[in-house]
Amino acid sequence: LSRIENGQAEPSFRKLFVLSRIYGVPLVSLAERFEVDLERELQKVDLEGKPDREVHELMGAYLRSGRAREALAFATAALERLAVRPGEDEATTRAWARRFHLGVINALLRLGHYESARAEAEAFLRDRDLELGDQLVALQFVISACYRLGHHTMATLLLEQARRSLECPAVPPRMKADFETLYGNVLLSLGRYAEALGHYDEALSLYEALPDPFEAAQVRANRAAACIHLGMYDQARQELQIVLDTSRKQGYARLEATALSHLAWMEYRQGELQQAERWALRSNMLAREHGHAVVLFRNSFYLWRIAEKRNDQRAARAHAAALRSLSTRVDEHLPELAEYRALTGGGA
């Protein structure tokens, strides 16, 4: 273990398995941690001369623009710097450490490292001196990780627990909007699309009143997904056009990729294969740049299906290869992944 921690040995699958048993940590979580460490090594971060506030603002900007790897690198580097900084006021240091720790968890979620994000959020919540706001943010991250991992019962129970805290007058509108969005996301993943729309509408109203263009656009993208499931294509198209306009104006590249992917999915459902292909290819250009594996998988899935329908075997083989490569990097409960495995007998 000492040799692995000091970079003198690489953990094999067998060693990871043994360590997971010894420490009671899921194997997938250890594998994610190892992957995160490798990603961090590739991101060179220089904090020289940058105060904590500036680093925190950079981290936030990276998260909003979809550059989660850079955000993770800045947050972890800032935490390491805080740990060795002498002579600082302890309360101030702890406050900044919490902000950067939350940034790490947020970045892990955006990178699809859900087990690691949940573990980090649960560790954060073990701090007994947390203020209500930090508790709710960390709880929000736990719920997000749970529903992404398919643990819907746990996510719903935690949402109900959070609802009681949200009734406190001191809770800001932004926090209430965040939980309305999260409730909508859980309902969306459960197939309760009409109910999800109600929560998205409430969240959108709160975000627009703040105003917060990024979160408002993100809610509109989720709202469009619910509309597509319900066959409300005109409403979905209107929402997605607003998302695209906002994303291009503000530089939300990752969100733009998601909106384009939604358009591809919607056109495919309506049998407009040429238009679906066009949107999927445009989405892929952005998704590749930002390592958005879920969007890449979805786009490749519809491109593969389109090639199959056209009997274009060469294109179909190329997209199938991409799907095989991406299938280990996406949410196990992604509908397109389940359909892909059903069509290929397990994805082989």
C-alpha cells in the first residue's frame, strides 16, 4: 500500500480487489479514484500568486463551461495548498477547504464518477460543524449520485428528508431551486415525466428570478427531455433552442452538446434520420472536446441505428466500435445503453 501511495507501484485488478475487501470500499469506487488520480496527473495546475477566491472563481467557471477535469484539478490543488499553509486563521482555512471539497464532489459528478462523488459527499457530511447550507449542498450531491447509480428509493427518501430542512426561512431561493431540479431529475429517471415537469417549472421560475442563466438553461434541457418522452415535440424544440442560444452566448459548451444530442434523439424518434444524424455529429464535436461520455454514447447509439436502417455496414461497424469503447464509461441505467445491450446480446 505504501508503494502504491508513493507512486512506486501500479495497483493491479487483483490488488484493487483485495484492498476493496480490506477497507470495505466498493471496487468501482477504488477504480474511479485511481482513474481520477491519473486524470489529475495530466492536468498541470499553477496556483502561484492566486488567492483562494480567484482559484474558487476559476473552478466555478470551469464547471459551468463543462471543463470538469480542470475544475477537479484546481479544487484538489487548492485543498493540498490549504493543508500545508502555515499561520492561517483556522476558521477561514476550514471555510475555504469546505468550498473546494464541494467543488471536488461537483466535478466528480460531472465526470460520471458517481461512487467516488457519493463517498466524498458522505465524508463531507460527517463534519459536525457544518452550516445548514453546506449540509444541503452535500446532501444534494449524495442524492444526485444515488439516482445516477439507480438507487432511486434512497434518493427519494433523502429528498423527503431534505424537504423538511428546506422549509426553514433561512434557506435561500437558489437552494430551493436546486432541490426542485433534483426532484425533477429523479422523477425523470423513474419515468414519471409529467410530475417531473412540475418540479422543473418551479425550479426554472426560481432560477430566472435570481437570475442564473446557466442553471435556468440546464433545467430547460431537462424539461425538454421530459417533453420528448411525452411526445410534446414542439415544446421540446422551443426549450432546446433557448438552451442553445444561451449556451453559445455564455460559452456553456457541455450544455450545448447535451441540447444538440436531445435534438438528435427527438428527430430520430420522429423518423427524421438525416436531421438526427446532423445534430448527433455536431453534438459529438463538442462532447469529444469536453470528455462528455454519456452524450458521446447517446450520439453514437443513434448514429449506429441510423447506419443500420440505411444498411451502411461500414458506418455501422465504426459506430458499434465506439459504443463498445464507451459502454464502460456511462451510467448503467442509461436507456440507450440498455437498448444497445438488448440489440447486441449484451453489447459484445
